[in-house]
Amino acid sequence: MSRLIVSAPGKAFLIGEYAVLAGATALVTAVGRRAVAQVCDDPERPPPSPLTEAAYAHVRQHLSAETGLKAPGPLASVDTGAFAAGARKLGLGSSAAAAAAVVGYHLAEAGLDLEAADVRALALRLATAAHAQVQGGG
């Protein structure tokens, strides 16, 4: 049986980075740096962050409301090391990518097809809600 691994890309603003703070539109693109979610049995792994715990909780809540879907297993471990150069964060959206990777991992674990448009919309909604909850956004 293959091991489930889900990743989500970081992002870079092309234009409008500060304009979005006033409600304007920005243009962003995905970058090659990715957050990677998977099961990790290493006892030395860092503890989960409040963000990944919130993403997991949003998926659990959604799945508990749906009948016939598999409940998620243990919280996936997320590696966001690609979003830093040494101790310096690169500002490529590691938090949002981590939330998306955790949500995607646990939706796929429940048997949902991450390629389906409705599942992607669900993943976006759940990851956005978790990110807003932890980051203080609305």
C-alpha cells in the first residue's frame, strides 16, 4: 500500500501585495516551494502548530457532519522547511500552504478526490477558515 503524501505550493505576489489589505485585487502565482503533509512516526518531530491543529479540527468537524465519510486518523505532520533560507522565512505563504496541505491530506485520507472541483472548493473553504481562525483574519 502506498503512503499518502499531500503538498501545497507557496505563493508570490506579482502585483498588489499591499493593495489587498484595502480590499483591492492582487495577482499571485504559485511557486515551487511546497508544504508537505504526511504521517510521521518520528518521536523527535516538532509538535503540531496551532494552525495545523485548527486545519485538522475543521476537517474533523466537516467529516463528522457528513455521513459515510471516513473519520481522519492522527494529525498529519507538515514540513514547511522549503519556505526558509536558514533561519530566515522567505515570505512565500508557508502558513497558508501548511493549512492547505493538512486539509488536503485529511480529505484524501477520507476518500475524497482532490482533483474534483467540489473537493478543491471544500479544501479551500476549510483551509481558509483555519488560517483565518489562527491568524486573526476575518
